[in-house]
Amino acid sequence: MRIIDFKETKCTHCYKCVRYCDVKAIMIRDGRAEIIEDKCVLCGHCLHVCPQSAKTMASDLDAVRYYLRRGEKTVVSLAPAYMGFFRGVTLGQIHEAFRRLGFADVRETAEGAAAVTREYAQLLKEGTMENIITTCCPSVNDLIEIYYPQLVPYMAPVVSPMVAHGRMLKKEYGADTKVVFVGPCIAKKKESADPRNARSIDAVLNFNDIQRWMEEEGIDISQCEDLPFAHLDPGVNKMYPITSGVIQSVLSTRESEDGYRKFHIHGTKNCIDFCESMMAGEITGSFIEMNMCEGGCINGSAPLKREVSRFCVKIAMEDQIPREAAEKETLEKMLEEVTLEKKFADHSTQDPMPTEEQIREILAKTGKFTPEDELNCGACGYYTCRDKAIAVFQHKAELNMCIPYLHDKAESLANLVMETSPNLVLIVDREMKILEYSAVGEKFFGRTREEAMQMYLFEFFDPADFQWVYSTHQSIRGKKMHFPEYQLSVMMNVVYVAKRDVVLATMIDISEQERAAKEEYEKKISTVELAHEVIRKQMTVAQEIAGLLGETAAETKITLMDLCDSLLEENAETREGKAGKAKE
């Protein structure tokens, strides 16, 4: 039965709930908390301390509304702690407000407390138990059954006032009546579902549920009619919610002349310490009122929106509540055929325990090689480093929950980067004050890290690009920058880091590449100029050759023409000679 749940989007790497869980019933998985249900005693500490409101309580409000919509007879069992929540109104006005919501009746859970008081008085009178631990608080009952089962024989075999009242109401109004408990305790939800309680209670609401519901319905209790409230007056039993309230109720019966020492314990740590003391055999012949909440039920395990402190409520209750017992005959009549017995049992679970060697191996993974390395700082939520190592072995905790180890690891990695990176890492704030400056900066700008951390960026070069990034929150990527005064060329990336409100830059030294590129460029220019010179010379030669060739060709042409003309003349003379001879 899941009663406390988590909003995963809000719960991450906090561990505050683990620190405040005295029984360590919370495991961490993937950085998020999860309740270990069979170990949780529902003390409510995790709900109160969660800084992100990541934990939520399951509510029976929809179920109760469903009962009323179906027309089922539904009766409220109102815990006495209402006196600390509904201020400045009468019980009769509260009665009327609940009736407007649709409830058939409102009764005080203190009626059940009167019945439980009668059972406690009888146990004291019989005197057969070495010690008697009250069993009104379901969280205390779980603490003993789960973590101190050897003390179960000392638990009073009596149901809580809530369960007693549920049985009394079902007898009075009918077995089909729905009984809704309204109070400040989240552990009552688990108790109501306990099979040993035979569904005496059908639903559990806390005061916040009721307040929200009444606001939705537009009900102002202070404006409600003061209806008569003519049921059994529980008398002193209304004091059950405050420390020593059970003891005062028992003493009021005047049947408690016995040999038991009587005292009260409240608060989780005190209850645990007391159980340890009892386990050691240090407590005998005592009647012990135990309550998990500091100051009793008026403080409540459910986070409530109060207007006054529990101290103010305690004073008011002690002033207003009479020290008289409930009317005996009326009570006896209400308890006819109602059984109040409850058997408690060993509900402990055994977790696997690591060997000493396994503990040392786990500790070594977080840099703890000797006892001196174990800081026992409690940042992970566990009291000691060994406790946390055991929890890791049991899969309740994760290695990376060790904050000092992660800090040292991150710092060492950061230092490694800052000391060995060939690229300059530079961080400045809005004033251009240098916040970080890696070791290579001395090579870049001739300033050591210690010197640079006392300077401003404008003392090195024009910070215009950095100021632009800071004001626009836009990045500059892959920009070449040249610093002739430092004989330096860099490839620069500049970004704005919103979470820290700073500007971060990385500079890659490209001076050698730039020099090589310049030399290559100059070489290319020289080659081009040489090529132009060669071409020029070739053109000159070509032109000279062309000129010479032109003159030679003309002379050749004249010579050849003269030769042709000469040959033609000779050929003509020859033909004429032959023709003359023929005539002869």
C-alpha cells in the first residue's frame, strides 16, 4: 500500500529525506528517493523536510466523496487534535460543517480512547506484564514490530483508539456504515488497511483534506450553526493527542493503583533510544506511553497548515479539557459485543550483510582506504561511511552519494584540466573580472594564474567580444583573434553561462599554424611573382622570335619568288629553243 510517493521530476540528488529518516527506510535509485514500504514506519519526517515538495500523500478524499454520492451512511470519527487545527469554533459548528458535506454524523475519536483507557487500566490492575507499552500510535507499533520484535511481548494487546471507535460506530450505526477517520496522522492510513483491524475504518482523511474540501464547497465553519452534540463525553480522554495524555486518562479511572512506574516518550529518536534501552534490559516494571511525533498527535505526521504552534494548542487543551473519566455505564453499553484485542507480531525483515572485506572494497571505491579517510560527515544521509557502504551493498544507496568524494573528484578533474590543457580557459563576470584562468595563460599573456585572478580582462586586451556575449547571451564560435603585442593568434569560442551569470571562453593557440600559413602564402606569392617574371621573359623572347621570324619569312618569300621567276624564265627560253629547232 503506497502512502507516500515522490514526484520524480523534483526529487534528485538531495538525500535530505535520507538524513532525516531515523530508520533509513528510503533507498536512492538513479539519484531519486524511493520509500522501502516494508521498513517505513510512516513517521512523516520525509514529508516535512523535503525542500522541493517532491513527496506526496495518497488521499482517500475521492473514495469518501464516492461513498456520499452513492448515498451510503458515512460517519466521521474526529481525532481530538481537531482542537489544534479548527481554532475559534465549537464542536457543534464542526458537526454542522461536516453534515453540509454529506456526512450522517460526527463523533469524537476520544470515545474510542476512553475504551482503550479501560483496557489499559485492566492490564495495570492484572499486573501480569513485566512492562506495558501503549499501542495507540501506529508508527510506534511499526517501529517495534519491524525493528525491535523482541519487545513485542511488552506491547499492550489492545487496538488503537481509532480502530476501537470504528468498531463501536459500526456496532451502533450498522456494519454497512462507512467510518471515516479525520486526523493529523498519515500512519492511520496503513493501520486502517491492516487485516488485523477487520476494516473497522473505511477511509482516512487529514485536516488539510477537509479544509480544502470545505473551501471548494464554500463552507465557512465559523458561520455554521452550533448544533447540539449529545454523544458520550470522553472527558480526560480528549487529552490523548498531547504527551502524557494517555497516562492522565489511565490515572483518572482511579483503578490504576498498581506497582508500575509510568512515563512518556515522544519523538522518533527518543523512541528508538528507549527501545535500545529496553533491549538492553534496563527498563522493568513500567507503563510507557510512546508517541512517534514530538509533542504527541497534536503535532501530527501529516504536514498541516497551522495558524498556531503545538505549544499553544497543548496549553489550550490542558486548560479546556476536564480531568474526569468518561461516564462508565454509557461506555460499557457502547462496548457490548465489541472486541478491542489485537495481537502484535514480528514483522522484521533481514537484509544481507556484507563482510568486512566487502565493506572495505566499497569504501575504497569512494577514496576511503583507511579509517582516517572516513569523514562520517553525514552528507549522504547515513551516520557513518560504513553505514553508507553497507547500504550500497544492500542496494539502498549509490556510490555517488558521497558528496566529499564527488567534490574531490570534480575538483581534481577540474584542476587537471586547468593545469594541463594546452588551451586557455578563461571565465569573467559582468565586470570583466577574471574568475578563472588556466595555467597555459602564462604562456599566452605572460601572466601567472595568481596574477591574472587579481586582474580584469581589459588589462590584457579589448573585452568588446566578451561584453557583447554577456549583454546578448549569444555565443561567438570559431573566431580568429590576433594579438600582435603578445605575438599570439588564437581560435576563440565565447559563451554565456546562465547558471553562474558569467562568460566562459576557450582559446586555442593557432600562432604556429598562422605563421606556417603566412609563410606558405608568402611562398605562393613569391612563386606567382617568379612565374609572372618567367612569363614576361618568355613573352619577350617570343616577341623577339616572332619579329625575327617575320623578317626572315619576308626575305625568304622574296628569294623564293625570285627563284620561281628565274625558273619560269629559264623554262620559257628552253621551250622556245626547242620550237625553233623543230621548225628547222
